[in-house]
Amino acid sequence: MSLSFSLLIIFLLVVGAGIIFAAFVKSHHFIKSFIFSAVTGVGALLAVHFTSLMTGFSLPVNIVSLLVSGFGGMPGVIAMAVIKFI
């Protein structure tokens, strides 16, 4: 993977994280929205991990993927899946 492509992916992830954070703050229920997003993100990561034998696609469960899915929620898990396909 080239350096410019890697930088583009990092830039898009940072912009996406900023948009998600702005949505949390704007919702007036920051803590509740953040917890709901974190739970659904980690749940989606675990669902992908546990169904990997049937689907043939897996995402590793490590500290980085847990942080991305916890802070990014479902869009974070989708972003990790897209990056893995590339």
C-alpha cells in the first residue's frame, strides 16, 4: 500500500471520528449516545469475529480494534472491514 493511500485512509478516519464526536456533543445526551455507540460497535466486532468460521471473513479482536469499534461504533467496524478488503 502506498504512503499517499495510507495517509488518505488515516485522514478519512480522523474526519469520520470528528463527525461522530460532533454528533455525540450535539445530541445533548453525550454519555448515553457514546455508551450506546460503543456497545453496538463492540457487539458488531464480536459478531464478525464469532461468525468468521462461517463467513470466511474475520477481524482480529485486539486492543486497537476494540478502541476503534468502541469509539467509532458501527462505522468504525465498517471502516476496519473496508480497510481489510483493500
